[in-house]
Amino acid sequence: MKKLLEITNSFDTGDTGLRWAIFIGLWCAMLAAVVNIRSISNDNVPNVLIPASLLCEGNLELGEFRPLKDGYQSTECYWAVETKQGLFSRYPIWAGVAATPIFAPFVVAAELFNLDSSIMEEKALLRIGRLATLIFTAVFAGTMAWTLRRFMPGSWAALLTVFAVLGTTLWHNAFSQLSNQTVPVTAVMLLLAILSLPEMTQRRALAAGVLAGLVVASRPPAVFVAALPLGLFISRAPWRRYLPVVVAAGLLFPGLTLLYNAHAFGAPLTTGYGGEASERFEAPMLEGLIGLMLSPTCGLLVYSSFLLLGFALRLRLRPDNAPTPEANELARWIILGVIAQWLLMSKWWAWNGALTYGGARMMAETVPGLVLLIALQWPTPNSSTLHKRGLRAAPGALLITGAFSVLLYLVGTVAYDAIAPTNPDKLNWDIRQDFIVLYLHSFGTGSLLVGTLKHGAMLLGTFLIGGYLVSRFLTVQHTQFDDDPYNPSHEKQKNGQEPWTESCSKSYTRVR
């Protein structure tokens, strides 16, 4: 217990800058790498072909991979679209484009050593794609931890980041392979990190606009999650002068996408998606709304209930323990974005996420905002109504629900890789079609238990060893961080009070 408290204290009082982000990011990336699904989704294949095409052919046309497309015999090649201009990705191109710098050293090395044919094979490109995904995972987690650290103790910021990576649909659908959601989810987190800063500059505004545009171009249904938080540039008077910069920057990637569509598909608003008649926003909205929250095969409340803790905190907070006006304003825009995407995706024909395990995949882009919402309203112990309002239970609730979500996805990792190749129908409300239930029917309880214990041991070992190493790297002299509002040791030394007193409620302004 003494060692655990020592490690926890190092997260709370150690480095809070770039090193903090790097070490937490690498830790989370290792966790996602050690245990994750290994099945590759057909939809995500072009994300590893596009970088190779750009580097070798200098274009986005994938004709050199036509033999790969023709090799699909037992299943449809979902990712490819044939047009008059050639062979193109059915899905947005920006995940592949963003990953191109990561692919470049491998492609250049292959050319130098006459391994061009080997590096262009699908298996080789998919392996590089997994490496690229780990890098994006590290960026996502590091940015999230750094952002959360400004509003809550370091130990809780780190743990909440781990829960976000391992206890949500992101573990399987964004951080297992270079998927169509890897880049937009990372871009949303970077955008919120900028918007969470109390002061705005022209460069930050430019970056915010570019990131929001990248999200929309990479994942059009995430438009509300990306665009509505930009409402801060309207609601905050000092930020309004940057609005033209944000708008202009936000048009960059959507504009390039329109040009690409015109070349590849014949018209700016024509895409490679929507080839099947069922691919429409035609689902019963009420069923989708309830299902995205409560469906036993993909409900957010079922698989990642800790994500909704921010809403619970918002309902129970009192004025003496409420967020600062700036933080409260950001929270409102985040909530609007989350609700808007929930409403939009409830009408989508495949709101259940199709052939994926658990969790609301169609809500994946809302995860960064939902996690930040928890931090923005994280209770501090100085409130006189803390006990009465039940806010003291918030850390315990987060710990229990977050750990349960990680366990659920851990079991799902074992089940998914075994069952997914059978291509089962994913029913919205029938728990008997859940991957875990299907696995139990096919392989039995003993097999699932052994697999879970094996994967769980690897994950727990990486978590404990990695967490200890990170704590050692973060341990520095406390006097270097006099401006850190979440440094209990400094607070106690400075005013003779016990840690986590008055200053904690003023963390937003003091970070300035």
C-alpha cells in the first residue's frame, strides 16, 4: 500500500508538461499493443494502401492493387470503387494521407534494398499500419492526459485516460488497426485540447480550424462533434476576432475532399460510399436513440457507462463546487456536440456498428468530449455540500465503472477474434448474438476463461510495470511546479493548509 501511495503521489506531483504527455501516451499505446484484436476489417484496407500509392506512384489511384481487389472471392471487396478514372477507396482518404509520413521510412528503405515488391504486399502494409495506429494512440492518450491534468489530479487524469483507451469502443475500432476512425478521434482530442486552454492565439485558432476540418473530411458524421465546440469562438467575446481564421482553416480539408471527389468520382459531392440501397439515414430514430445507449450488443451505457459520469456530475454540482465559467462554457458546447451526433447516428441504418464488438462505435468520436466533460466537472473536496450531494462517490464510481468496462472489452477481445471470421449477423437487441455469447456456444466457458486470464495477465502486467516506470520518470523536485494547482505538496508548503483546499476550485484561472 505504501508503494501504491508513492506511485500515486508521483502522478499527482510530478512533471506536468511535455514529458507527462509523452510517457502517458507511450504507456497507453503499449497497453493497446499488448492486448488487442488482431482481425482486420475489410473497410480499413485502403488506409494502408493509400500511403504506399502516394509514396510510390505519387497519386491516390489504387490501380496497382487491382490484383488484391480481384483476390476477394468468398467475400465482397467493400473498400474498392471502380470509376472511369481508375480504382479508388470507397472511404475518405485522410487516414491514409495522415499516416503517409510514418510509412515513408519503410517504403524508402524497401526501395534502397530492392524490396519494393515485398513492401507493397498487403500483409506488410497492414503491419506498418498497426505501427502507425500505435503512434496515433500515443498522441491521443498523451494529449488527453495532458488536458485532463489541468482539471483533475494527475493520478486520476492518467487512470481516466487508460479507461478511455481500454474501456471504450476506441480499443478495438480506433486503436487496433489504422481504421477510418483512428485519425478523426485523434484530431477531435487535439481540437479539444486547444479549446480547453483559457487563452487563444491566432496560431491556436488556425490549428483548431484545420483539425475540425480534418475531422469532418475524414468522418463526415462527426461534423457536430468537431464543429459545435468551435462555438466558443462566438460565445467568448475575446475569441471572436479569430473566427475568420477558424472558418478559413476549417475549409481546407473539406475543400480538398471536394476536389478529390470531382476527380475520382466525377462530381464534388459524389463519394465512393453508399453503393448499397440500405446505406441511408432511414432507421427508426427512437429505436436508434435508445439502442445507442441501452442495446445489449452496442449500448454506450452497457459497455462504457463511465463515459456518462460527466452528465451525472453536472446534475449534482452546486455553485460552491461548480466549474469556472470558462470550463462550464466549454462543457456546454461539448454536450451539444455529443447530443447532436447521438441524434444523427440514431437514424443511420447500421447504428449498431455492424460487425464490431460492443460499445457504440457510431459514438466513438464523442469519447474525447465525454471524458473531458468528466474532468471539467471533477469534484474538489472543499465543497460544503460534497457529502450531501453524493459527489464524494464520484472517484469510486469512476473506478468501478471504468474497471468493469475494461474487463468487458478484455473478454470481448478474446471472443471477437474467434467469432468475427464467421461473419455473424449483429442483431440490435438479441444478447444471444453478442460475440461473447457466440464464443461460449462455440468454444465453451473454459476456453473463454483461459483466454481472458492469459490476456488479462499480459494487460495487468503491462499496466503495473508501465505505470511504475512512468511514475519514476515523472518524479522530480516539486519546487519546479509552483504554478501547478494540482500539486498537493506545494499547496501544503505554501499556505500551511492540507492539500486539495481552496486553490483547487480555482484551478482553471490559476493555470493561466
